[in-house]
Amino acid sequence: MKTEAPQVAVEGVSLRYRLAKQRASSFKEYAIHWIKGSLIHVDLWALSDVSFEIARGERVAVIGRNGAGKSTLFKVLSRVLKPTQGRVAITGSVAPILELGTGFDPELTGWENIYLNALLLGHSRREVHERVDSIVDFSGLHDLIHSPIRNYSSGMVARLGFSIATAWQPDLLLLDEVLGVGDVSFLRKCKERLEQLREGGSTVLFVTHDPAAVEATSDRCLWLDHGRLVADGPTGHVLSRYLESSEHDARSL
Amino acid sequence: MPPPKPLLPYRDLLLELVRRELKVRYRRSTLGFLWTMLQPLLMMLVLSIVFSAIFRFDVENYAVYALSGILFWNFFSQSITSSMNSLRGNAPLLTKLPVPRVLFPLATVISGVINLLFALIPLFALFAATGHPPRWSLLFLPVSILIAALFTLGAGLFLSPLAVFFTDTVELVGVVLMLLMYLTPIFYPMSILPERFYWIVRFNPARSILEVFRDPIYFGKIPPLTHLSVALGVALVAFLVGLTTFRRAADKIPFYV
């Protein structure tokens, strides 16, 4: 029997942020600290020995408290940060929507930003030409599309970002805190689009703090705590354990 | 070292970055891109007054000699300075999107070349004004510009990650550039150099690049093979050293910008 390669394979991934205790960000300071022997680093392990595999077509939510390493994990998966240790293997194309308004120029119009953003995601100008109308349609921002993005509300920016990143069928879609900002009707559209992408074979990995969204859109849940993967399993099971522990912490405060 | 990221899918992004760079530069001043042409002319004028009227060295058609040097130097120093700022200036993108980082210094050097092409216009006007007939050798100029661009890109790739790790790189390089400017025969001829300084200028790598740039403009000749091979060698070494350094540093850049 032929086994299919997983969409995502993460093996023993650790990531260290090295923070200098004395800020030595210039040659001068560096030289002074080097002479005095006082170059001390503080190592912050944002991820420690994280391993998991995700099969093609899965919808996985990553949960955890602030600073648990969720965004760092996404940066590693989108190949922005190289892990200090371990290995990440991803088959196919990745479309990251990492943060609200990333890669948008507030002075440019929505239309111009569609081009800029899609180019940043590695698409060609011709590919954008083909999709730009459907992107505007999906975002529902027809009235504002030719005015600068600084006039948009944060929800509108998120809508545009989501519309651009999902205009192409990626093999892996990474959504970091994007679903929480749109209004209810747009959220419904997002869910429909995610469903379409999944039917088309896309794997979706997302971070959100909204338990309802986790419940509704994922089959499997990864729980990160202090950079470690503490639970990995069916959404209902992991989510209830996570909520329980959060409640417990809140009560003991 | 990681394998090189495929740049081909990002070619339209590269063009867009170049366009933005040019737009920013020309929006900043009211005279716009006229300034690109005027600035070297004015500098040439000042140098002409200072050096041919006061110091009086004997260079035939000094205006063309000086202007060709200034154009090269402006391209080189401005491109290096903006490459050093290119990574830091794009920090929000570098830390969030998997864009190949090499695009940013590359875009600044390409837009530098475009500026240089605009700045050539007054040079041709100067040819007409001084009765210096344009020669066929000018057709060789694109090759000289490519060599200069390769050299500059190498320096930019070497320095831009350094500017991320150490914030005072820009100031330090500014001083080095100033020193290098005086060690390059931009506004003086090699012949005025005293014996004991001659070798320093002779072995300045920027001099060999300038030579190949100036040969077709001022001397009206295609650079001889000796000049050409040295310049090409210098440019290739600079490029390879720059690229190697950059690729070694590339993974650390998002942690420091």
C-alpha cells in the first residue's frame, strides 16, 4: 500500500530568540562589551521540541495562551524564521495570512494593494490581472476599492487580506488571528471559502482565540503552552481540556 | 548554507520594488527627477571652478572628465547607502512574509542604475556644449554600467546584513566612502599623484571600475583588455563575496531587524 507524504511534517522543532542582556546594537557598544567580557545573552525558547504531522486536507487549529509560541510556529511554517533545531518539511505551496495588514501600504488604494500583496505572496502580475475582479467581489469592498487603505476599518483590511490570500488554491493555508475581526456575514463567507478550499484539497492551519471558531472550523487541535506541544487530538477533546485549564488559572488568580 | 530561494516567481515583485523606490525618490523633492540630472552638473561646475581655476591641473575638457567620475561615484555611493537601509526599511515584510530578502538590496541597485541612465542625459548635453563629439565607443557604455552594477551589488549585499546587526554601520560606511572617494581619481587625474600615494589609488578596486566607465565616455575608446579584465575580475569577486556573506546571514536577518 502506498502511503501519501504528509502535507506538513514538523520534527523536533525548537526556536530560540537570543536577546542580548546589554543592548549591543552598534559596533561601538559591541566592542565595549566584548572588551569588558560582558556580552551576555538571554535565551528565550519560543518553541521547544515540537513535532507533529498534518495530512493533506486536514483543518487544524492551534490554540494556547499569549506567548505560547503560536505565531512563532506559523513563522517557521511559512519559512520566515528558520528553526534553531529540527526540521520542517512542507509539500506544495503555502499561503500565509500572518497578521492584519501585513504587506499593505496605507497610502495605496485597495486596488493597488491587491497587486502589491499578491506579488509579495509570490504571484505574477498576470496572475493578479486574472483574479483581481473576483478578489474585489469576494471582499465586498466595491465602493472603497479605489480609495487609500488608511481609510479602511481594521475589519475591511482583514477582509481584503483574506480575499487575496485565498484567491488562489494553496496546498497549505496559514491563518493567524484573521477570522476574529470580520463581521458575522463575512465570517460566514470565510467559512464557505475555507470549505471550498478544503474540498479542493487545501490543508488549513489557523490560530484563533475564539473557541466557537475553533469548534466550527477545525477537526483537530494543537495546544501549545510555553513553546511545547501539550496536546494534539480531536478538537472537542483538546479544546475542552484547554478551556478547563484556562478557567482553573483564572480562578486561582 | 541554505539552497538559494527561487527568485523567478518574484520577478514582478522585484519590478514593483524598483518602481516604489524610484517613486519615493522623485516624490521627495519638488524638482523631482530633474534633480537627478542637475545635482551632478552643479557639482561638476563647482569642481571645475575649484580645480581648473584654483589648483590648475591640466586636464583637457575637465568638465567631461569630472562629470563622468561624479556620475559613477553617485551611483556607487547612493546605491550602497540605500541598500544598507533597504532591509531595515522593510522590516515589517521581512519578519512576516517569506519574501526572498535578497530582493531588497537588489531592487535598490537596479533603481540606482535607472537613476544613472537619467543622469547620463546632461552628460550628452555637455558633449554638445563643449564640442566634444560623441564617439562610437559610447556604445560600450552599457557593458561598463553592468560591471559597475555588479561591483556595487556585491558591496551592497555585503553591507546590508551588517547594517541590520549593527545600527552604526551606516555612519561608519559613510566615513569609509568619503575616504574612498578621495582615493578614487574622480576629480583629479592620476598624473598629479605623488609617487608615494600612487599605489594606493592604483590598487583601489573602485578605481578600476571607474576606469572602464570613463574610457568610453571621456577617452572615446573601448576599454583595453587590461582594464576590462581587471574591472570584471574585481566586480565578480565583489559580487561573489557579497552574495556568500548575504546568504550566510540571511536566516538571521528577521531576528534582528
